[in-house]
Amino acid sequence: MRKPRCQGSRGYVVFPDPSDPEVIEAFKRGVFSEFERHSRVGMVTEDGFMDRVQELRNAGAKHVFLKTGAYRPADLARAIKFASKAKIDSPPWTQPVAAQA
């Protein structure tokens, strides 16, 4: 329990919450043996995002993709909005499949 609590205090997202008394008791009873740890990704400003995309394109990037992490829902929505405005590429599996004749 010491490591998950320490990671939580350092800003990581730890699941389940190691400070929750019910979680602590379940862990002691052996209901589960591991915690998930996720990094919080810092959000940039819209201008910063646009500048970085342009910088990548100026450096010769043919494709620019958005990689997401453990975003809060509002941050994920913001990232998708910025990506749409910057007209970055969508992964191929999100593209519509052309009808075959």
C-alpha cells in the first residue's frame, strides 16, 4: 500500500484509490493484489497546440496524430477540438471504408 499511496501523492492517477478505507480493507483481504497507475498529461493551450502542430509540419512531418492518455473528460474534449481545428490526421481505422464495386 505504501507504493500506490506514494504514487498518488506524486500526481499519478492510481486506481482503485489507495486512500479509500474500503479499498484498503479489500486489498488486505486479498480481493485484488495490484493497483493501476496512470500519468496525468499536462494540457497545453490552444495556441501552444497549434504552434506545435505547425512546428512538426515545418520540420517535414507528413502526418500528425493525437495520442491521448489518462485525460479527464473535459481535457479529452479539448484535445479533440484542438486536433480538429489543426486538421491533424485521423488514424486509418477511423476512416470510412470506400464502397467496392
